[in-house]
Amino acid sequence: MTATGTVRVMPVEEIVARGGGNVPYLAPPARGTVFAERGMRLRQLAASHAMGDFLRFMADVSLAQQELLNRHPEVPLPDAQALDDAARCGVPPLSATDWPRDAAWRQVLRDLVTKVRVAAPEAARPVIDRLLQWDDVQLERQADGLLHGVMHGLDLATAPLVAAALQVHWTHLVISTQERHQGGGSAFGRLDDHGRCPCCGSRPTASVVRPAGDAPGQRYLHCSLCSMQWHMVRARCTHCGATGHIAYESLEAADAPGDEPPRLAAVQAETCDDCGHYLKIVHTERDPFAEPVADDLATLTLDLLVCEAGRQRYGVNLMLLYGEPEPPGDSPPTPGGH
């Protein structure tokens, strides 16, 4: 019996995108800086922003996340066979909905909220105190709702803090799995659904154009949970994969000094007429300090404007959830919803 396999035919635009050389598929998070860079960007954005207090608080959360990631305890990881099986089947080996959560994430949460409570806005302290009073069962129920994308029964006020602990935990899982991978190259394969994270299966928060390194000008999707970035060709809808009716919307860009032309907006909404969805794209070649999660939070007005035009957001930002409770389903949420 001869072995058979699936042959994947690349579309024309992907062949063109790869024509300049091999584009790395994954851009893993850096353990020492992933949340610290987000925190610094949030503080920068907060300086002249209408949501300044919220952005500064989320900056404190991000810096606490970095500290807790740096000292995250060892937890069980997928072995080589599990990684091979996942790659062969085109599924994420650290699925947000299926991977057994170690109890360590709950300690991360309690340490995180205890740390940020000291400098938290007065209005946030009752929310933090309520969370600290919850037992393990209540915390796990909230985590289940977040990771399964179910708004029903979710405490929206505490959800960003619960999500912050889950982000630390899953980022640690992904980094540690890659560090312990013995086969060389990446520990993670590709998914059949190109709009889902190949490590944990979560939706992206936004996409980001990388200006330098091994993939200048290439677009990567940024995972809302584990911070992994994975390559996806530009001008392709992250929801349906269509390429024919893509457009870009943005808030008015800041004027440039002197006689220079107006600056192009660093954050745009990439919209698709075929499916009616959108995802923000962050151009770090236009602003080298831009960071997908931070700049997504700071451009909430863009979400509101695009949604008023009838678009539905594909991505999710776990730092800001809102909306009406809804039953489980496969339909993407309203902006900020999961």
C-alpha cells in the first residue's frame, strides 16, 4: 500500500506573497517582553485619550502579566506525539476549549488582581474584591465562558481580569512548548481554518504588518489568548477568505508637521463585502510603537463607526468585553464581545 497525502494548491496572491523568499509562518511571543511592550504602549496612548484612566489601568494589568509570566510555574505540556497528532489533523495542540487547565492559572489570577488593586481606580476595587471572594468553581465557570465564547452567565466587569490570567497561562504554555520541542523548527502546525490561532484555536484580536526582520511587509494575525502571531496574506478576509471585495476604513489621521503630507492611519478596519465582517489591521511600519491589543483598545471609536455601517467584527479583545448575553453558537460577536 502506498502512502497518500493532501496536496494544497496555493492561490495566486499567496504565491506572489511568497515570491520574495520563504515567509516564516509563526512569530512566537517573546517571554521577557510580550506584556511589557503592551503596557508601555497603553501608557503612551493613555496620555491624551478620552479613555485614559481605563488604558492606564490596563497598562498596570499588562505589566503585572509580564511579572507573572516571568515566574510562571512549570505545568504539563503536550508531548511530541500529541504535537505530531495535532499537526497531522490540522487542530491546535493547546486548544483553549479542550486543553486541561492547570490550577496554576487561578493562582496567577489571584496574584494579578492583588497586585493591581493597590493602584486601581476606586470604581474598580469592588469588582476586584468580588473576584477575590470567588471560589475555584466560580472562577472555572467564568474561564469556561470566556474560552468557549459564551456571553451567557459571564461577569463582564471581572472578565478582563480573568482573561488576563488566562492570557498569561496560555502564553506560558505556548512559549514553553516551543522551548521544549525537540524536533527542530516549530512545534505547531497549520490549521485548516486560517483565521484561528494554530496553537490554541482562538480568534485574533487584530492583524499586524511587520516592517522588518524576516518578513518585511507581511501581515500576521495576533492571537487574543496566547499572543502567537501567524502569517496570513494581505487583502484576504480573515473570516471568509475572500479577496475580491476588501476595503479599508480608518479614523482621520493626524496632520503631519510643516508641508509634509498627512500621516496614514496606523490602525485601519479591513472590511469584506462578501461576508460583512471586519478585522483591524495595525501598521507598525507607520508607527513602530503600535501594538495590536493596545491599539485595538485605543481605537474603539473605529469599531463603533464600522459597526454602524453594518459590519460585524471577527476578532476579539479579551481586555474589553461588552454586549448582551447570548446562547452558545458559532456566530462571531459584536465588537469587543467574544
